[in-house]
Amino acid sequence: MQVLVRDNNIDQALRVLKKKMQREGVFREMRARSAYEKPSEKRVREKADAIRRQRKLNRKKLQREGLLPAPKKATRVR
């Protein structure tokens, strides 16, 4: 992973790096590997993840079909 530092602005580069790591799931992976996870806990987590993914897919499908309103787009303020 690579981040360019412009005008010696390290704070902005760190923010960009953290955002990229968040999107890639690095923090989630580190938390998962930091301690042992019992097989029963792993099953429960994986089942919850599958349910979450399925609900998200259904929600997106309903939005495409016009049965649910699309989420409001956030406007960036500079």
C-alpha cells in the first residue's frame, strides 16, 4: 500500500493511509488475529456476517427496483 505525501503534509497522508487500510479490512483482520477465537464464536460471527451481507444485497436490490428510497449522498465540505 502506498500513499504520496504532498507538501510535507504528513497528517493528510496519514488520514489517507488509515482510510485505505480501513477499506481493505486491515484493522478488522488485526483485531481478529489479536486473540484466539473459539470455533463456536467463529461460527456465530460468520453467520452474522452472512446475514448482514444478505440484508445488504436485498436492500440494494429493492433500491434498484424503486421499492426503497436510495440513500442520500453526502456532500463534501472543504
